[in-house]
Amino acid sequence: MSVQRKEIYTCPVEATLGVVGGKWKILVMYHLQSGAKRYGALRRLMPEVTEKVLSENLKALESDRLLIRTVHYERPPRVEYQATDIGKRLMPLIESVNQWGHEYLKEINHAVPEKAMPPARVKKSFSQSAQV
């Protein structure tokens, strides 16, 4: 898929956020850091995302060359997504975001999960703490 980006970025931070901004793209890349995943595996890892939104985000990440979609022609056909070399260069940033999130949750007196929680669960934690 060769889609030209319409945006013209003049700021590197703006360019980065333009590519991985939004609620789900960085989580998709986070889950791909351990290797290729099938669509169903990504859905199970992010149960709060709708099929439509996940598909749109996967297409956008593919268009931006952060991941590659590989179709294995077998019965039944199998499709896998994996980070490209460009996408893999995001992993230190994602790990920094993960570390910052752990420190932030500790600072606001939340239990820090062993693995990253999906955003909806984090929101519930924040709203529950606001009620205290």
C-alpha cells in the first residue's frame, strides 16, 4: 500500500504525534515489540478497541511504514502484522512512555501493573481514585 501523507511537518514532535498519535496506535506498536501478531491476538490484547478502529489504525500504521502486513497463503489464509525497521526504532520511545506511566502511577498512589493495562481500565482506576 503506497499512500502519500498529506501533512507537511515542520516540527519533529508534531511529525511523531501525527504518525503515532491517538489512543490505539502506540498500543498496537507496544504489542508488536515482542514480535509478529495476528489480528485476533491484537484484539484480545486490546479488548476495548472496536474492530473498525483497530483495522483503521493498522492500515494507517502500514501506510506510515511502521508495520508490515504479511498474508500467508495457506488454508485458512493467515495475516500477521509486525513492526518494520522504522517501527522498531519507536520501541525505545514506547519503553520510555511505559516507564513514565509506571512512575506516574506510583506517584499518584496507584498499584503499578506488571504489564501495561488497556486505557479503559486505567481510566476506571483514575475515576475510582477521584471518588475517594
